[in-house]
Amino acid sequence: MSLIIATKNRDMAAWRAAEEFSANFREALLERTQYLLADEIEALFSEVESILEEGAAAHDRALSKMREMTAVASNCSDTASLKKIVHDFQREVFSFFTLNRSAPAYYTLQSDFIEAVAASAVRIASRKTALLSFLERPLALLAVGDGGNSEFSPGGRLELIMVYDESIQPYESELFGAALHDAFIECGLSPDDSVTPLKPEWRMTETYLFSRFSTESTEEAEKPPSALYRILNHRILYGNGDFGKRLKVELAGNIYSRMNFLLMLIARLHAMNSGITLMGGVRLEKTGVGRGRFRLYENAILPLCDSVTALAILKGESAETVPGKIRGLLSNGYLGVDIAERALKAWHNLHEQRISLVAADCELTAYDTQYLDFHGLSEAAQHEFRDSLESVSMLSRQALTICTAWMEKR
């Protein structure tokens, strides 16, 4: 019966899975009743109904508990109490994932929770620096990288950019940025050491941010990832009044109207390693701490994200998440059904593997969460993982072909 409770949504395959599951489950029940008496049949159906009801109730209780935690996290007044709720929430969300194995549910819960933590972190930083007016002034905190894709997990680093209007003075933004960085550390989350409001290049006025779009974008394709590259995928964690909403609209308008971002992504895709070797094997690390393991993020998750993002920019599809972009490209006829379904299935599989690395132990090191022990997977899991890598490789080639053809017609 655990299979019934653990059944999950698989995007495009969901309706087929539900139909097949219902038919198979009905057949299994009827087969079991074949040699039972009337009272035994009634007892069997009562037991099945009870198990399903208990599973649904447990599911609802878990969701309700995590939503209550999220509400508490948005109103914490100190980092000590915020740290406790962060710890308790991570334990609950990992338990929920272990039962349901749903990456979309996990990331949705995590993203909503991080937004709640950000609201408390801003208040704590304002009080710590005596800059209480920051709670009323135009200010936004953006998550980029994994957080920008709504794919943040404690196994990674939270990359943050602070944007504000010209009424905030440079010395104020410096004080506040440092306090905000410290608040995230003290509450148990891990802000990135480089992409953080602590660093002057990642706290900026709205005017300066958009000036960088025009002054840097023509030079970025051959450089390491910069603010422009990172901000392709972003999520507003905190925004005062309408400032955050307006900033999101303006960012989308600039990103999807400047094809230099597309050129930048094409250059990245050309430089990336495929997870599949020329001989069709899985590309495992040959040296270093990950020797014999698969580099999950760089060789699979990132190429999938960048391929989808490149097509989304070219076609004007501005959904926030990678699955959302895939579904948008499909519904508008820019991706075929087969490749879209393969891409969605790959996204699910790759992220379930990634979350499982962290869910196994919340104290995992960066080494443990970067590398997947491919040979430690079951034979069926290895086959599914290899199929996912082939799907990513296929989508990357298609994205490069479409984007290159567009470049040649310019």
C-alpha cells in the first residue's frame, strides 16, 4: 500500500499514470476478491479505504505543519528563533520528500519558506543597523542561481543580489548588506560567499543595474558568469511595496528584449561537458575528490537549465521555473511533445537524485552534494539516469541548432 501513498505527479505523464494506476489497482482488488466471501470482501474494501484516508490525512497534516512553519518564519524577531524554525522545517521537508519523492513539491515548499526567512532577515538587519526606514524604502532582495530557478536546497549556496533606489545612500547599503548577510548565516542558511549583498558588486541601485545591461552585455559571452548571466534566472525574495513587482517586470523586459543574453548562453552551452561520453557511457570523474562519480550539477542539471533558458529567451517564454518554461515552449509549439516530455522526465529524475543526496544527511559536505555515485544506483535507476542524460544531450543539441540558425539569419 505504500506505493499508493507515494504516487506522485510526473507532469505530462500524470494523466496516463493516474489512469493506469487506477485500472491496475482496480484489477488487483478484484483479483483478490475472487475467492473471498462477501463479508471478507467488505472487510478488504474497508481496509483499503482506511489506508488511503490515513495516507491523505497524513499528507495534509504534513503540508499544514510546513505552511504554519513558513508563517512563523516570516515573523521572527531574532536569528536564534529563526534558526530553530529553519532547522525544524528542513527536517520536515526532507521527510516529506522521502515519502513523496516529488521535486516540484519540495522546491515549492523550500522557495516559499526562503521568502518567509528573507522577510524576517530584512527586519532583523534593519533593527541591527538602526536603519528601520529600510522597511519602508524601495528595496528588493533577489535570489539568483538555483534560488532564481526556485530550485534552492540546503545542499547549495544561496546567491543574493540587493537592489534599491537612489534614496538609499552607499554607506547605508554597505551597512545593511553586511547585516543581511550575517542574518542569513546566523539563521542557519548558507549565503554564497561571492554573490552576496556583503560584496559591493552585488548591491546596487536600480539605475545602475539596468545600466550594466547595456554596458556589459556585448562583452560577456567569453567571460566567466557575471551579474548579467546570473540574473537570467531570478526570484524576488523580498520587495517593499510595488518596488519588487515593478523590478521583476523591468528585468523580464530587459532580458527578453536583448539577444546578447542569448549569445551569452550559446557560448556557455558550447563550453559545457555532456553527461554522456562519445562512446555512450556516463561521464564519470577521472581525478580529484569526485573520482569515479558523476558531477551532477555541472554535467546534467546546468546544461538542461541553460538549454531551456536559451530557447525561452529566443521564443519569449518567461516562466520562472525550468518545468514551467518547458511547458510554455510546448504549448506554444516551440518544442515537440516527445522532446518536451523527455526534458520534463529528465528534470524530475535529475533533481530527485540531487535532493536525495541532501535528504540522506542534512550535514553533507559540498563534495557529497556535487557528486553522484552512479554505480551505487540500482540497475533500473542507472538506466533511468542514463536516459535522462541522453535527453539533456538531445535537448542541448536542439537548442544549439535552433539558436545557431537564428544567429545566421541575423
